[in-house]
Amino acid sequence: MNDEGLRFAGYFALDVRLLVTCLVFAVALATLAVALRLRGRRWDEHVVGFLAVFSLSFLITLGLTNLLAVHPALRIESLFPVP
């Protein structure tokens, strides 16, 4: 267990306002997609469809904000070796 390459620590910075905005956008998009595409289906198909669209849209918006924004929603502030 003396591998020096794996002993690092750090901390993350979260922009809570941007993270909440991404969550609200993903919830709205998932609700809209389920309401328009899954009419007349069983409730479990609604839940699965909502979770799939929500997860995909949240990850895409989070990834796009981290790639394109000046202040990303999630970033590593500092990474330093632990003695």
C-alpha cells in the first residue's frame, strides 16, 4: 500500500444556483416528454420514462455547463497529494 501515485485529496466546488437550474430544466423536460409521448400507458412506464429522460437531460445539461460556462456547476477546486 505504498503506491505514491494514488494518494491524493481535493475538494469540489458546487454552484448551487446553476445546479438547481439544471435540475429544474431536466424535470421540466422529462415531464413534458412523458406527458406528450406516454399518454394512455401504465404508471410504471411513466416512471421509467421520466427517470430515463430526466437522467439523460440532467447529465447533458450538467456536461454542457461544465464545458461551456465560465463558472461551471461542478469543478475540482484543488487537488493535492496526501502525505
